[in-house]
Amino acid sequence: MNIDIQLVMTDRTLFDGDNEPAILIGHGPIPAPLARHLIRTATPQLKAWIRRLYTDPTTGHLINGDAKRRDFSYAARQFLLARDHTCRTPWCDAPIRHHDHVTGHATGGPTRISNARGACEACNYTKEAPGWAATTEPDGVTITLTTPTGHTVSNQPPAPPHSPPWDNWQTPTIEIRPATRHIDIDFTDKTSWWALGETNSAITRASAPAMPSGNPNAMPSLLELRLLRLLRLPRLPRLLHTPPDQSVRP
């Protein structure tokens, strides 16, 4: 379990014995001698580092912080894996095991993507040997490696997938065709809807479909007659006259 303790103090409080109180984040102000004592008596198991914070000379408020750090963030490491695929040393192609500073951190190389490369363990250690050097070209992706014999070789990461631009994209058209058959149903007048009307007067007992029982005197119901009028069918389907206790067979 890692515990991060942050002390904010002035440079003179830390190095010059000034009595300006320090701030222990999460607690509040603490005396300057106590802050210096916490730093000086830290055990070897504790990692202590200094990160510079910058204040506005007029207002005194914090406006920026030192971005220097030794290790790449998780997001940066994942980006290097996606960009480089394998070790960036030419003709190596071994799996990436280290996330390396192209210009070494010890010589002032910044910890940012433009100064990073994926490398295998062997190539990373070899680059630190005398006579080896690596630089990033102005394009930010080309890395030039210099060997102890003075030879130089440059390489770029693999090209990512590329699709044509969307400039010629055309929105597909959808054709909506009008209905081929239209039925007007007026639901505002319920009485006239159920009435037989003049159109239904042409339907006689002689033209009515026969019932499955063979009774010629059976007439369709008012609902069946209304549907016949709306659909303009010469006769109703036999299925409408099938009694509940009989099944329809072909």
C-alpha cells in the first residue's frame, strides 16, 4: 500500500531555514522546523522527491507546476504500444518491454511522447553504453540511432490503419411510395359506420356466401357486411362463418 505525503513550502523554508510555515496537504499549516525534520529524517524505504511549483509574482497564487517526472504515465505507455508495436531499434522487432527516453532523462531528456520510444530490454541497455546515441527528428516520430562506429540509421513507426476521407460521402436516399389502396373509415359517426347503407343494399341473400352448415338463409353479421363494403369484396371469406367447434381444413 502506497502512501503519498505532500508538503508545500517555499524554497527558503526548505534550504535557508526560513520560518514560513509549510502546508501538509489534508492537514493544514505546520511549523517550518517540523517540515524540515520530516524530510531530513526520512528512512531509506521512503522515496522523496522535489517538484517545483510556480507562483504569480503579483498575486502570489500558484499558477503552474513542474511537469518533470521519471516514469511515463500509464496512458503514455499504452500509446507507445499502439504506435510502435515492437522495439524501435532497426531490425530488432522484439516485443516492447521498456518505455525508453530517446534522449536520456539523466542528460535532460523530457518525459513526454515526443521523446519516447518502445524498446526491448537488450536494446534499451545497449543504447546506454558508450558511443551510442539516439535523437528524435523534428517530425516527432522519426528516431535516428548513432552507433559507436559513427553510422546512423533512422526509422519510423508502422503506419496506422487508414481509410479514405468522408469528402465523397453521400447520404443514402429513401424512396417512400404512396399506398396502392386507400380505405376511408370515418369513426366520428358510429351510427352511420354500423349502418348498411346503399352500397350494402346490393348484397342479397342469394349472393351471400353459404354457411358451412349449408343453411342458405344465414346472413353475414353487420360487422362482416361492413368489412365487405370497405374491402369491396364480392363475397366474404368462408373462415368468417366457421363455427367455433369446427376446424378449418384445406
